[in-house]
Amino acid sequence: PDLSGYEKFGLGNVKYNISRIHITAVEFPSASISLIPGTGIKLVIGNASLTVDMNWNIRTWMFKDSGRSTVYISKVFVTAIFSTPLDNTGHTSISLTSCRTTSGDIDIKLNGKS
């Protein structure tokens, strides 16, 4: 979904809109799944990266600008625990019990008219 809103800075507001958000690349160089007896499943993703392209525009009382942006997020680490209990009909269900995510680097390239 598109993101829009405004932030108050100093002498006025900055209105922004981020649209046409597309994930263009995802890499999982290190991923593992293991069983946790009596609990469920543990998923570990290490050193992942993600590239996102989007359009953006901003407007203040002094100027306005718009363009394209590429965001590259790297050194992403995720650890998730899923429980796998049986429901009352005997079927296995799955639910997220815990999730921890960290990212190391974010590189943002803005291309605009200004």
C-alpha cells in the first residue's frame, strides 16, 4: 500500500507520499529450519538483503519535489518460532510465537528534480 502523511519540522509541515512500492530483489544466503521438540518450528535467516523501488513526493510551504527511490537493506537477521499445536479436530495449526529481526545497513538513493 501507498504511504502518505505529514511531519512537523521547524517552521512548517512536510507533506509526503510514497507510492508504487515494489520489492525488486530478496536474497536469503543463509536460512535454516529446525524442529523444537514439544514446541514447534524455528526459522533462522541470516545475512539476508532486500531491494525496494518506489516513487516519492514531498511538499512544504517553500518547495515541492518528486522522483524515484531505491532502498537497499542488508545484513538482515530473522529468528522466528512457530508453535504447531493440534486443534480440537486433530489437525495441526501454526501460529507465530516469537519473532526477532535486526538489520545492519540501509542505503537510500533518491532521484528527484531538485
